[in-house]
Amino acid sequence: MFLKKLKPMSTLLALGLVSSPVLAHDPIFGQGPHVLFKDGVEVATEFHSSKKGDELENEFGLELKYGITGDWAMGIELPYEIKAEGGTVSSGLGDSAVFTKYRFWRKDTKGLQESAAISLKIISDTGDSAKSPALGSGTTDSVVGLSYGYEGRTWYRWASVRHRQNGTTSAGLKRGSKTLVDFVVGIRPTLTSYTEPDMVYLLELNGELGERATLNGTTVANSGGDEWFISPGFMWTIKNFAVRGGVQLPVSSNLNGIQDKSDYRMKLSFEWHL
């Protein structure tokens, strides 16, 4: 009798271990609905690099996230920037941010989870602009988003839309607002258990639709426009540790006036769930 009861319990445990990695993923450049478990803590170190024209920007960041409930998480981002343009190099603190995400819908079936979430990020004016105007935006900005995720054992799909509303600097410059659109597909070629290394490969389509900036109410001609990127990436995880990375490659640019087009962007992060 005891063995008969133990068998279904062990089967459920095995299924739980097999499906655990499904719950721990989000896209690299887009946004997904993933949140932490209640009282969970995520610590991440990130490296971003981007180049357009003669401007090269590298950023090292620390991200801390806390699970308030199983569906609601919040956190902070602390960046350090190194920017080089026209032979001038600036380095110092970038604009820090606080963010929150709430998963308002979730549907679980065997080996599959679908969910959707809303998010909000406030990017504060904390850049070290005393060292250089290139550090920080000089404004407080906000980003609101909506994301959907389909996370199975073999295939992943995500879609998201975010809107960034930028503030106005003390000089009267208001950078144009930007809408970010993302479509992502992922595949896990080899099915693994929670205790084994796990690899997922991603391919993202990322769009950035920007409005023109204004200066004291006058439209800035050389500002705004649209860019689209194809972004291959990967997620390697083992238990509660993950390495995530990818590169954005421009495939379409329709910028207004005279502006440098993006050459590339890349991201690499190391994450721990505690």
C-alpha cells in the first residue's frame, strides 16, 4: 500500500523537476512575464555594449529583484557607464532605475505555461552629469509595458510592447518618446532535468519606433525614426544560476534627418536566484 502511494508522489516530483527550468526564462532584449517566487531574491550582473557611428558605449550594471508575491516583483538597476565619442571618453554613474512587474494571468498545463504581465519602470536623473553631460539623460523617464509568454518544454514564444515617456531637461530639450515592440521565439534542443545544465537558443525581432525631440517647443529635425533588429541569443542555466547573452543586428533603419544608424548592440548577464 505504501509503495502504491509513493509511486504517484515520485512521479509528480519528477514532473516538477523536469518542468522547473520552464519557469525561469525571459527574452534577452525584449520583455517577458516572468516574475520571482514569493520572498525570492535575484541578483544579476550585466554588461551592455553598443556602437553607432563614432560613438561607443559600454555599461556595467547591477540588478536586484525581490518577489513580493508569486505574481508581483520589484527591483532596482544601478549602472556604471563608459562612453567614447569623437576622441572624448567619459565614465561614471548612469541613471539608476526602479521597476515592478505584475503577472495578472497564468495558465498551467502539463509541460506548458502561458502568462501575461504588466510592468512599470522609473528611470531617475542620477547620472554623474557633473563629470560629463554624456552621463545620464538629465530627466526622469518612465517605461510601461505589457508582455505575453508561451513557455513549453521545447518551444518558447514571447511578445511585448513597451512605451518610454521621456522628460524635459532644464535646457528645454524633450527627447522623443519611444515605443518598443518585440517578438521572440526560443527552442530547447535537448530536454533536461532541473539538476542538469540547460540551453535555450533565442531569435528576437526588436523594433524601436521613436518620435521627434523638441527644444523649447520647436521640433528637432535630426531626431526620432524607426529601427528594427534581428537578435540571436542564448540562455544557459543550471539550478538557480543562469548566463544569458545576445547581440542585436540592425536590419532596417528609417531615422529622421541626419543621424548615425546603430552598428550593433550586445548584452551579457549572470543571474543568481536566492
